[in-house]
Amino acid sequence: MHSATLSVSGLSCIRGERRLFSAVGFDLAPGEWLHVQGENGSGKTTLLRALVGLSPPAEGDIRWGGEPIRRLGEDYRREMLYLGHHGAVKEELTPLENLKLAAALDGRHLDERESLAALHRFGLKGREELPVRFLSAGQKRRVLLARLVTRNARLWVLDEPFTALDVKAVDMLSALIAEHLQNGGLAILTSHQAMPMPSGKAIKL
Amino acid sequence: MSAFLAIVRRDLLLAMRRKSEVLTALFFFIIVVSLFPLGIGPEPALLKKIAPGILWVAALLSTMLSLNRLFATDHADGTLEQLVLSPTPLGLLVAGKIGAHWLTSGLPLVLLAPVLGLQFDLDTSALGILVVALLLGTPLLSLIGAIGAALTLGVRGGGVLLSLLVLPLYIPALIFGAGAVEAHISGLGATGHLSLLAALLALAAFFAPWATTAALRIALE
């Protein structure tokens, strides 16, 4: 069993002809979070996609618990949850179905009580059985964020998690992230807003 | 295994909620097949001769209609990323998606074909061979089609490109599938053709999910 530390060194990414960033490196230990900052188009999303293994970086090394993530494969993906700025919820399905099927695809069984609790926590009480296409943009976002509660991942990689959320939901999410960090989790997020959270590490692209 | 069943269930549930897409491909099959007897006129001998070819070509075209939706919707709403990042092996999930595609677009064709075959004066035993040939051939269409759908994912005008890419690959299925019924009608026996079709299916079942997975990873990079 390896320790849950993410270490990145000498990372560079090229998009088309342009070098987005080079020599990015950081270490993240349990309980720490990283704020990825930068202008639009500076490569924040590209960095996150490289960190989760969606698009391999041009150069550099990404290790989880000392092992390269390429080699860990499924073991890394089990401990990591990436929420991009896509909805990643099915419009035709209800929030409850979305949550339960997402868990089932990850090979986990999620019982009714657990999934309802997660949805209620994100203020979706009374909308569990309504197809997602009838929900507002912020509510769709909340359905996605409910996965943070049900998935039990140690590393959260969140791309603009506060987009489309109202003030109350922003507080709720930052409380959730703080709780996750206290339980020894790790988080990496991008955001243009000032983060309503205890200070963490930051890198600027 | 539970993840495999979960993705099959998910895609079937989605197909249930978007019935029009499944029904469009199905009605397309029915109409194309029915146009030929109306256009050619009541000549039983001629209709009997062209029946296997027409039913098979219509099955290929109707499968094409539903193919570009196979990964495109998941790609557009970001759920495909989540499938790639899931701890479940992607090949298993892709196999589940292909299976669900067959259940919604291939199996209905198999069930409809004997009814439509009556228009062409095919007798019971020939209809039986037609059903067996389609039962072996339509999963092959879904499997090969999935590779094409993954390769053209995110390409503008991907639908036309997909047809150009996939239809030539369907030729062996067409030859052996339609050939089985023809051979049976002419008294040669369909076993040879059906065995070759089954061999192609076994080969595709092994390689297609793997090739599709590789193509999907490239599309998402």
C-alpha cells in the first residue's frame, strides 16, 4: 500500500503548435489542496487533464504514491475523481438514476439511502425523480457534485467547480472540500474566484 | 461484470427515454424493404431472388443510421470522459455499449425480417435461415460499426465519413449473410456461409472492443 501523495515534476504540455506551460512541478500530501490559477487559455484544463491521465503530457512525470500514474492505471483511477466543466450527467435520466448508474459503472453498489442523502445534501430534495433536463444549470451542477460524496475518492480534481452555483451552494461545496481535506484527502481545483477556503498551495500558469 | 450489466442497463434506459431514435432506424428498415416489391411488381421468382440482398442492404443502412449516436452523445455531455476515467476497464464498458446498441438496433431487425420476408415470397425454411444469418450478422455490424464511430468521434461531418469508412467493412457480412439465404434457396445448403459468418463474429467480438477503446482514447486526448 502506497501513501496518498501526488508528486509532479517537469511537466509540460503542448497544444497544437503552442507550448502551454513547461516545468510545472508540485507535491501534494494528504490534507493539502492546490489552486491552479491562470488566465483563460493558459492551460489550466490541459494541466488537470494531464494529471488525471486523459491526455498524456509532452514531458514530465506524474506520480501517485511514488508510482507513475500510467503504470498504476486502474488503481489510480479508483482513488481519483475528476469533474470537468462538462455536465457529465445524462439529461434523460433522473438525478437518482444518474448517481446510481455512475457508481455502478465504477463497479460500486450504491444503495438508495446513500444516494438520496447525497442529493439532499446538495439541496435536491423533491427533485430526485425529475429528469435532469428539467433542472436549472446550477441544479445540474449539483447533481454532478453529489458524486463527490458518493464516490469515496482520495484525490479530487475539479475544473471550475464553483461555476453556476449560487452563494449557498458555494459555501456548501467549500465546506465539503474542507471536510475532505480534514479526512486526509487531496484536492486540485481551478477557479477564477477567490476561494472561500483555508489557504492551500497555489501555482500560476 | 456488474459494471458491464450497468452500462447495458444505462444505454437501454436511455434508448427507452429517446424512443424516436430507435424507431426511426426501425421504420427506415421497414420502408426501404417494402419499397422494392412495390416498385418491381408481382413477380415472385424475381422477388425471391433479390430478397436476401435487399433485406441485408437495408439492415446495413439502418444500422448506419444509429451508429453515429453510439458515442457522440456521451462525448458531448462529458460522460465519455467519466467512462474513460472509471476504475472499470474501458474495454468492458465499450463492449457493454456495443451490446446495448445491438439490442436496440440489431435485434429488432432480426425479429422484423421474417415478417418483411413474406413480401418476397420466401418460404418458411428460407425465412429461418434469414433469421439465423441476421442473428449472427447484426452483432457483427454493431461491432465493426463501433470502431468507425469511435474513429470519427468529434470529426465535423463525421456521419458521412462514418458511412464511407464502415460500409466497405460490412461487405464480408453482406456477402456471407445474403449468400446463406441464396445458397439455401438454390439447394446448396447454408452451413458454409453461416459458419464463416460465425467465424467473423468471433473474430470481431475479440478485436472490435479493443480497437474501439484505442480509438476512443485517441479521440479524447
